[in-house]
Amino acid sequence: MYGNIAKAGRKDNKTRYLGKQLSVLNASLHQAETIKTRIEQQMDNLDIMDKFYEKKYQDMETRLYRLYDEIEGVENSIEEVKNRL
């Protein structure tokens, strides 16, 4: 009898922990998506006549590619947590 209660408690704690982890991952995903959108807007608004246009564009493109990798990693982590729930 007590074994079932202990198992239920552990499962509840695990579910609660995974739920919190999922919330943190969703917040990270939202933040990365927001930053990605902001960088895309900045790239669109760059002045092509700017002396440093190419350098600025390349820097933003590098940051954008890193964000895509980060977003993919967070999405994969979210999927893993959902599968464990």
C-alpha cells in the first residue's frame, strides 16, 4: 500500500518538475523568436548606402544563424520534455 503512495508522489514530483522545465523552455523559445524577429527587422532597415553596410549585415546574419540553431535546440528540448510527460 505504501509503495503505491510513494510511487504516486514521485510521479507527481516528476510531472511538476517537467512542467516547470517546459515553462522555462517555452519562455526561452519565445525570447529567441522575439530576438530573431528584431534582427530580421534590423537587417531589413539597414541603409544600403552606409559605409559599413556589408559588415553590419554579415554580423546580423551570423547572429541570426546562431539564433536559428538555438531555436532548433530549444524546440528539440521541448519535444523531449513533452515525450517524458
